[in-house]
Amino acid sequence: FWLLVRGVKMKCMGGLNAVFGFAGAFLNSFVSGEVVAVGLQDTNSSYVGLLVAIHGGVAAICSLGFGRLSQTVGKGPILVLGALSFAGVAIPFLIQTDLEEWTWGLLIMVYAFQGMGRATFEGTLKATFADYFPYEKEGAFANIILQNGLSSAAAYVVSFRLSCSHPS
């Protein structure tokens, strides 16, 4: 806790934890809960497991690639790519607002972007925390959980309050 209160680096790095929490809540609540049902006419949520598997597979593959790439270009560009990936989860909904027009291709793209972002969060961002806080690793990793957990909780509350009552 004190690392967050007193540490300037910790405050600056909290944004990436928050983005991961918000994007995950958005994907799990709105996309899996409403967009898949409307866009793919999947009222039983039969396809959600497949889409989440794509997300996990992309995360696994990208984490290997990003690990090797970070040795060449550094961790900064990988973290920027991760942030852009999380933007790729949300931006398509600003472009295609009609949920009935959502297709397999768009949904796979959104879940793949989440997978890419997750790979940077699970690998590169945590490695950066370890680099920045070599003598306070326990506190640094506790702050990752705190920041991510609070942002996820806030996002789930907002998504619950703003859920659609009918497809539009």
C-alpha cells in the first residue's frame, strides 16, 4: 500500500493495470454477455467458450513472441503495443454500433486484441514491475493485483448499471 502512496513509478504504471481490468470486464460482461448473443444469434452462449479459447491461445502465442521481441526492442514498445491492443478491444464498438451487424470476424478480432493485450500484461508488464522494484517485489506485485482488481470491480459495476435492456 505504501508503495502506491509514496511511489511515483507505481502511480505512473497503474494505468496499464487499470486498462487490463477495464478491457477484461468489458469483454467478459458486455461482449460475451450481449454482443455474442445478438451478433451470432447465440442465445445459449454456446460460442463464448470458443471465443475465450481464441483469446487465451493468442495470449499464449504472443507472450512467447513478445518475450523474444522485447530482448531486441526493449519492453517499452511492447507495452505500447499492449495498450493499443486494449484500444483495439473497444474501438470497433465505436465504429460498428449495431450489435446485430457483428460477425464472427469482428468478434475474433476483438478477442484476439484482448489476447495480445493480456500477453503484454501477464509477461512484459510484470517483468517491468520486477525491474523497477527489485527490492520491493512483493509490494509491487501486490499493487498489480490491487490496481487490476479495483479497476475490474469498478468496470463490472458500471457494466451492470449500464447493461442493455434490449438489443439495439
